[in-house]
Amino acid sequence: MAKLSLEQAQTILAKTLEKGHEMGLNPLTVAVVDDGGSLKAFAREDGPGAALRPQIATGKAFGAVGMGISSRRIGDIALDRPHFGVALAAASEGRLVPVPGGVIIKNGDEIVGAVGVSGDSSDNDETAGIAGIEAAGLTAVV
């Protein structure tokens, strides 16, 4: 069974931030979680930002790995079936954030974790996270 190494998580973190700089994004907060939803690597850039950025980034990643689909897809499901979205929020004890920016990390066919990014638009957060995953030689799933 493949696992997400600390080295891979740190590469995802560094390359996600690097992509944010290349794109001229607002300061980013990045959380990388393993396949059990436990925090593996985390960083919050200096600069202005909402006080909830750490919880948002972690919630995007936690929800994605918890459901096995990206936070973008979770948001789409919640819009289509609001009662299921409410149930997910309750089941996750409010930790799930159903907007783009939470991307599944695969190694081969196995989900090994997720990255959650917050700080810019949700679409830009997602793009930066994908770049981080790919730089680590892993597969991003949105």
C-alpha cells in the first residue's frame, strides 16, 4: 500500500506556494493531509488574509480525502442535493469545506492524501494545489 511520505508532502507544499507566486496570487495557506485525514504538512504565507484560512485549507483537504473526491465535486453534489451537503457537514463535525481548492492526491491507483489551498479564488487555489501534487510526481484528481 502506497503512503504519502513527508518528503512528498513538503514538495507539494513548496511547489503549491511557488505556483501561487508565479500566478501572482494572494498569500496562500496550504494543508496536506494523508489518507486518514491527518495533517502531514502545513504553511501559511505572510501577509493579509482571513483568520480562518488555516481551517478552510484543512477543511478542503479533509473533506476531499474523507469522501475520496475533490472539494469541487463535493460542492457540486451539495448544490444538487442540499440535504446530503448538510449531512456531510454534520458528519464531519463542521470540518468539511465544499468549494474548489481541495484536491485528491493519488499514487498510482491509490488515494494517499489531499491538499487544501486557501487564500485566493477557489479556482486559483485549486490550480496551485494541482501544480504542487504534480511536482511531487503524484497524480492530482479534481
